[in-house]
Amino acid sequence: MIVKNYMEEVVFRSMNEILKDINMCKCELCMMDIAAKALNDLPPQYVVTKKGEVYSKINNLKTQFEVDVISAITKAAVLVKRYPRHDISR
């Protein structure tokens, strides 16, 4: 069995749709930075079993949950757009 943060799946599944109208870099580094920032701002939803995953999916249908995910991803995108790390010399 594996402990899984179901919120990761939700964020990665939602990002492209939420970011499609935001004019910004969508390279892998920027997208991963957005995901990491958004996930740090959202409560984790840990599941172990399929039953737990189904419960989380049902729970996530709530409107406030959707608003929180959209808000966290958008806020993260604004921050990453303002301060992209791919421009920093390595």
C-alpha cells in the first residue's frame, strides 16, 4: 500500500485548464514551481485505499474546494510569472 496525497492529482489535473488564459511561461520548471507553491497553500488529502480515494473525490466536489484549488493555482502562477526561476543563471 502507498500513502498518496490526492491533492497532488487534483492540482496537476486542474493546472492546464486554469492556466490556459494566463500569458506566462509554461516550461516544466515554471509548471512544477506553480504546482509546488499551490500544494503548499492547500491542505493535503492523504489516502491509502481506493475507498479513501473515492471518499476524497466525493468530498472534492464541494464548491469551496474548487474555489480553493483555483485560487491557490492562480496565486502561485502570478508569483512564478513575476519571479520565474528559469531566468536565474545556474
